Amino acid sequence: MATGIARPFGSLAHKTTRGHLEAKHQIKKTGFRHFASTVSSDDFANVDDIRNPKPPIISKDEEHRVETQRRRLADVLISEVLDAKHAHRWVNPIIKHGATLREAIEAVIDGGLSGMMVVDDHAGEQKKVLGLLTSRDLLRVMNSGIKDDESNDEIMSRPIIDFMTPISQVVYARPEETIGMCRTIMSKLGIKCLPILSSEGQVAGLITARDMSDFGLTAADKGGKKSFLDDVSSRVGLSSNTSMADPPLFMQAHLTPERSPLYVNMGVAELPHPFKRPDGVSGNLREHGPSDFASDNDLSEDAHFIATVKLPDDKEGTLRDLTYFGVADGVGSWREYGVDPRDFSHKLMEECENVLLEACHRAPKKGKLSKRVIAPADILEEAYERVKKDNIIGSCTACVAFFDNTRHQLHFSNLGDSGIVILRHIDSSQAGSLKRDKTIPRLERSSDLKVAFVSQQQLHSFNHPYQLGWTGEEMREKSSFKTAQDTCTTSVHVRRGDIIIMATDGLFDNIDVNDIADVGLEWENQVGLIRGGDIAAREKRWQMGNSLTLLSAERVGELAQELCDKARDYSLDSSLDSPFALLAKENDIMWSGGMPDDCTVIVAHVVGRSADDVMDKDHL
């Protein structure tokens, strides 16, 4: 039972010296009013400090100690975190594969779990693992059911095996790895929990970000009066007048027109491997001989598509214009088996476009490919099945995206080592999310166009990317081929003026992403979209309704071509180590110079007006 009372005396609030104990005894003996008349005003000096406690002053030595401890935590073995978690509270993080969504929700809530390993019902005591189920998966499947107009019973009766992460896609950590490494993995891949796989091939447990944060805190740190008073009491309860703050100044210019749609002007360029011939490809410049470098794009094993379609929006109930685009990179080693590497990649991109065009002309009905906007992973999955049905032998990497002009988002799914880079201008006078080059004075800096986003690439090992593939029959044993479910799928918020670059590895293996930003800035200056990095002048021009959309539409292809040309030049330069060469050396492979390859680049320039808008074209 609580026995404490709120004390008005700052001098009595926290101290338990003998004098104050005597004072407390005097109150009991003579009464509070009599005692109060004998207390000086100095005894009331700390009343406000009690009612509105101030954060404690921390010395530099204490700050250094805390920071040092934090750095040391990054070096702690994850096995120690797991042991501490199990010692504090043991909950077996498993669920049988025959369970439903309702049973999974109950298990997550009752056990306080962020994730569970899905085990085989029929494996008995072996507890054979089939996959991983997280709380995020549960929310995702509920959202999907709601969009498909399913009843509550239909949603809750869905079997978890249909939406768990299969065992082949589960990302794990090892006991000997550190907290720092696990945090890095979780941050890069955007995952909430990490299974810890023992040397015996068994899942020892699941680690979450909370588990890592809790490690090192004692029972006294997490419980008791002192910890609550020190860390919690002054932070409990918001005033009834609390409201949300306005966005920071550096974001307001981008958020004010949030309800206004954005558009993309598209440009594409491609070049074949410089040593490509109709009958194959030379291994090096000496084998290629004095003949000109290849320029016939029909020889390229890369493929791409761009399609603008109208699809129903399940939220708005209207048709929306959506721009889809994608690239695929055929695997050249199929040539050794008498297979044309171009066939698979070109057919895959062709079928991606067919899926979209068919969806546009199909009457809306229940089904994920006809009722609403189609996710990139769904497009890849359907196109992949069609390629296999046509018995096209080969394999390729692939990346498919679409731009949502209403919600200002880029959604994409990437498999392998193709990918996406987003370039964005920042205002050096404002704090922002992108790091500025503070070592060079503002007036001397040549660029404030920075890399805002780089997509995750996926590889089995160096130069062995994830691929979609088909050999003519389903592989009975474990195959190195992946499916659309293995893609890295995410969404990125974009802003007016952003430059989105999708490309095959022929670009990224030869040009560093920061050099790509430099090329982008040079193009903007040449075209006149921005002058001297003056962000304020560009914003003022936009406010006046002058978007220069037509100029962007006419010239955006030049940026794609410049990137392709530069990638080829760098690939033939043996004096400068390319990103490919640097990564090769990190993997104990001797390689210098560039990496000659096919190269395809799609550039999407985000603008505020459509190039098809015929009204007031002088200000587009």
C-alpha cells in the first residue's frame, strides 16, 4: 500500500539526514501548523523544483562514461543478449504452421512477442523450422484482407503459412556476432527481429531492437522508485493543450503542395558491352581487336520497359495515372550452354508490360491483378510465371518500380544487383536529413545535389547476384534461382526536383554513386533547371508556376545517355579502380580498372506539371 504524501518542503523532499528526521518527528508531536510557523522561507526555496523537476546536470566525465559504455555495448556478443533475455523471461517463440491469423495474434499479444518461428506440425520433437512470422506480417495480411473486402472471419481464418517468410528467405545472425553487427543488419534490411542460429543449426532464439536496448540495464535500473522518479515521472502525461508542431522550415516548401500531384519525365539510354559481337563477346580489348566498340543495342542482354497506365485506386475510388518502369540484366554465362542470354530478360520485361496493359483493359473485379494498383512484386511474379510457361531458358536480375504521383511515392521491388538511386537538392542554410560537406565553404562547394537513397542489392557471393531463372523444369533440389517473393521491396517518399535513376549493374559497377550525383548536377546546370545550386531561386520559380516541365521532358534523355557513356568510358579505364574493382579486392579477388558490361539507365525527373498539360505551355 502506498503511504507517501506530496511534501511541500523542498528541503524535506529527498533528504533523510538526522536533522530532517527530527523535523519529521516534530511535525508528528506538535502538529503541522505549529511546525510551519517555525520554518523560515528558505525551506520553501525548492518547492518549484519539486513540482517541475529539472533534468540533472551531467558532468563531462559522466557523459564520457555513458558514451564509452554505449560504444562498448556495440561490441557485446549477441549470445550474451540472448542469454540475458532468456534468464529474465522465457517465452518459447514458436507457432505451428497449421495455425491461423487469429491464433498468431493471440500468441503475439499473450507472449509479448515481435516474431515467432513457424515449425512443422508433423515433425514431432524435432521442431523443424519452416519460416518466420512477425507482428508486421500480421498487420500486412490484415490490411490485405480489408482491401480485398474479406469478412473478419475470412481474414482471421487465413493460414499463417501463406504469409510467413519462408525459411529460404529468413535473415539470421550467429551467436559470435556483436550487437553492432546485428543492429546494422536490421537497419539495412528494415527487419524487426533476428533469429540467432547456433553452430548446431538450431534457432537459439529471436533478438529484437528492444532486447539490445535492455541489455546492460540492471533490475534496479528498470524498476523501483528511484528509476521511476529519475527517468519516468517527469515525462508522464501531456497537457490538454498539446498540439502537433508545424513541419520544420526546410520541409514546408515540399509539404505545402502535398495535395498537388507530381509527375515524372522519363528518359532511357542503353549501350551493349563494348566488346560485344553478333556471335558473342570478347574477353578483353586485345581479343576484340581494332574494330569499333559495339553500338547495336539489339546485342545487349539488358532489357527494359516504361508504361504509363490508368488503374483503379481502391482508396480514392477513381482511375489514376501511374508510371511503371523496369530493367532486367540477362546472365551472359548461358551462352556457354547454347542459350541466348537475351531471350529471358527481354521476355520478362515484355511480359511485365503485358500484365499492366491487360490490367488497364480488364473490367475491375476481385483479384489482386485487376482490382487495384498492382504492386511491382506481383508484376514480376506474374511475368515470371508466363516466361516459364513459354519455356524460355535463362536467368536475369530484375528491378520494377512505379511512381505514385498522388501520394508522391516510389514503390519498387529489386532482385539482384540492378537498382535505384535517388538524387535530391538540399539547402545548405537549413538543417536537413542529408549530410552536407562541411569541410568546404558554402560558396566553394560545387554541388548540394546529394544521394538521398540507394536501393539494397542482393548477392549470394561476390559477382553472383540473385536471379530469376528457368532451366526447362522445376528444380527438385535446392536451386540458386529466386522468386518474386525474394525481392527487396520498399517505398520511398520523393519530392519535386528529385532525380530517380534506375539502372543495371553496368552503371553501378563503374560509377560511384557520388559521381552519379555530380553528373546529375552538371546536367541540371547545362539544361538550366538550376543555376549555381541556388535552391531559393528554383523554389521562387516554382511558386510562380514556372516548372520548366517541357524543357525537362525534352532533355532528360540526355542525362541517361551521359551516364551510359560515362559508365562505358570508366569501364575501359584501367588506371582507376571502379566500385567493382574495389569490392573485388575486398573479397580477395585481384581486379583493377573498370568492368565492361551492358548498361541500361532509366531516369525519372520529378516535376510539378505534366508535360502533356497543354494549358499555358510557356510556363511549363
